[in-house]
Amino acid sequence: MSVVVIVGTQWGDEGKGKITDYYAERSDHIVRFQGGNNAGHTIELEEEKFKLHLLPSGILRNDKKAVIGNGTVVDPKVLLEEINNLEKRGVDTSNLVLSDRAALIMPYHRAMDELEENLKGNLKAGTTKKGIGPCYSDKVARFGIRVIDLYNPGSLRDKLETIVPIKNKIFEAFGEDKSWDVERLHQKYTDYGKKLKDYVDDVSVLLDNAIDNDEDILFEGAQGTHLDIDHGVYPYTTSSHTTAAGASLGSGIGPINIDSVIGIMKAYTSRVGTGPFPAELEDEIADYIREKGGEYGTTTGRPRRVGWLDLVMVRYSSRVNSLTELAVTNVDVLSGLDEIKVCTGYRHEGKKIKEFPADIERIYDYEPVYETFQGWEEQDWDTIAEKGYSALPENVKEYLEYIEESIEVPITHISIGPKRHQTIAR
Ligand code: IMP
């Protein structure tokens, strides 16, 4: 039995989907524990490309359970669309399990996301506008609707009768021409409930039984450590616990059940949304990496900001997640550059700074300190994938081994292309 958690060590989009899919092969349960359809995972099977937002990557393997835990926020409209799209492409989704305790995204959450972003000025995080933040706010304020409410029509109506007039007043106060009708929402959401009923279960009990039966569980993190609501670059974060401890909270298993935590790290850094980014590049190297790496948001299509690998960020991730392994992705994307830099720390007023500050505004005054490496040419990555680690160019190995020593976590997987087989297990 093994319980493995996969987390992003940067700002999301580290290529977790592919590595998750690789581990999913060895797992019985693949669990999403936080976030919602703000995530975007692209999985390329040999012939086909799948873009998933809310569904766990395990959905593509119908001998595994694909589980959506209580720590997620679920937009039922989006979930049903994703299910229908996969079914149309011949994917059997009967292996999906949806937690009865997951919070539901309501249409007023999406509208509130938009309104709040417009009102926030410099505090704007550049959200995906999917209603994630407002849904988590309502959950914590004990003002939310959960999956289980869809199966208690009386209680759902009571809740909507209390909540909806308040939401409508807020929109009216801001001069927004938006309002929701309790009866229509009730109708719509009980209808979603009927369509989702067969998937709904108690995820904590399901996973507890799986642990008792020595089954393998994989927790699939979405976003990245530096977007965590507590440990990220607050307030330019998402609203959930993207770090490893979130796997326990967001699924209902105790933390001592977790055996290993794999951090996914892109060979450089990327970021969508606003906020500080110390090793950011804004020159032709940025354009080169962005185009070569297809650095455009899977969910919003926005061009991603890109920069050199920042080891301060990854060391921080190693600490807050208790990383036991690192998987490095997009190594192939850096091919063709003469030099590759790595940010090893920052400098401010003559002092070297090794830790990310809590007051993230200070980062704007920090100057990144770089170590420079020799680049490598474009390679026949398929042949290298077949031969394994030793076939990698010496400059790639030097780069990877420097990272490994600096983070003090072994690199166990190296991804050298988007396809499933283009991964080296070391
Ligand atoms: P929200 O999660 O939509 O509320 O957005 C909050 C912040 O997290 C914004 O900066 C988003 O761009 C960022 N974000 C949310 N989901 C992802 C993701 O899957 N990858 C990268 N950034 C994300």
C-alpha cells in the first residue's frame, strides 16, 4: 500500500498532469483534494490530447477510482460538461466519485469573482473568474451549499432563501444588473443533483477502506505551493490549500497515512496572474521559452509570465510540503539556449537573502542572485527517453544535479517531452 501526494512546487502549471498520470498507473484511487475548475491539466496519450479542469487525471483509466474530495469546490455545470465530453469521446466515467461534502460553486460566485476582481485595484490576483475564491469564502463563512444539500430539497430551499436575497442586495449595492431567483436556482441545482447522484459518496470512508485493504492512493494537487492560501504569495494566491497537508484535510484521511510527497518542478518558472516574480524574464529569452513551452494558460489561454528557475521558491516548497522526491519537467524546452540561469537567492542592501519573505511587497526590492550554466542543443528526446538518465547531455545532468544538491531532495523523474513515454524514471 502507498499513499502518495503530488504537489506543484512553484505557481502551478508545472506539468503535474503528466507525472500524475504516470503515477496513476500504479494507483487504485486518484484523488483531487482542493481547487476546482481553475486548474487545467493537459494529458497527452500517444494518440490523443485531453484537457481536464475539474476531473482527476485518473478518469482516463477506468480500472481506477477518480475521486473529487471534500476540499474541492465543484461547479456542477462544468463537472457535467466534462463528464459528457469524455463520454462522447468514448471514456467511461463510471469510475468517478464525488464527495458528499464538497462545496458547490453557484452562479453568484462566478459573478462575485468578476465583481471583486474589478473592485480590488492593486490587490487583484488575476483570478480565473471561475468563482473559486467566493465559493471558498462562503464555505468558511458557513454560507455555502454542499453536494449533500442537493439531496435534501427542503434544506436546500431554506439555504437558498437565506443566501440569495443577500447576494442580490450586494450586487444591487454595487450597481450591478444581476439577481438570482431562488426557485430557478433550486430547480437547476436539484436537477444537477439527479444527474450526479450515482457518483456521490463519502470519500473519507472510501479512502479509509482503501487503506485497510492495502490499496494505493494518489493525491493529485492542483495549482502550486506558492498559490497556497496560507503559504503562498498572499493575497496573489488561490483560495485553497495547495500544499501536501491539504490532501489530508481535503479528503478526510489522517496525515500519518501519507507515505511520500512528490514535488513537481518545471526546469524554469512560469506564472499566470499578478504578483511578485523575482526571477521573471521580460526579454527575447522569455518569448523563446513561452513559445517553445506553449506557456499559455490551459484554463484561460492567457500568456504565462516566465523566468529562470528560482531555488528559493523550491526550497521553501520542500520545507512546507516535506518533499520526499522531485520530478523535473519541461527540460526539453530549455534546449537551444546558450546559457541557463538559476536564481539561488536574493540580495538586498548588501545582504544575501535565502528565504521568501512573509511581506511579499519586499520582494520587489530584492535583486535575484544567479548561477549560470552552459545550455544544451536540441536532442532526440525519444531515444534519450528509451536509454534513460545516462543518455542525457552532460550539461543537462550538471544542471539537474546542482538542483538536487541545492534542494536536498532526490530527483526521481525527468520529463523531456509532452508524451507519456517521454519521462525518465531514475
Ligand atoms: P483563482 O484560483 O481563480 O481564484 O485565481 C487565483 C490565482 O491563482 C490567480 O493568480 C490565478 O492565475 C492562479 N491560478 C489558479 N489556478 C491556477 C492553475 O491551475 N495554474 C496556475 N495558476 C492558477
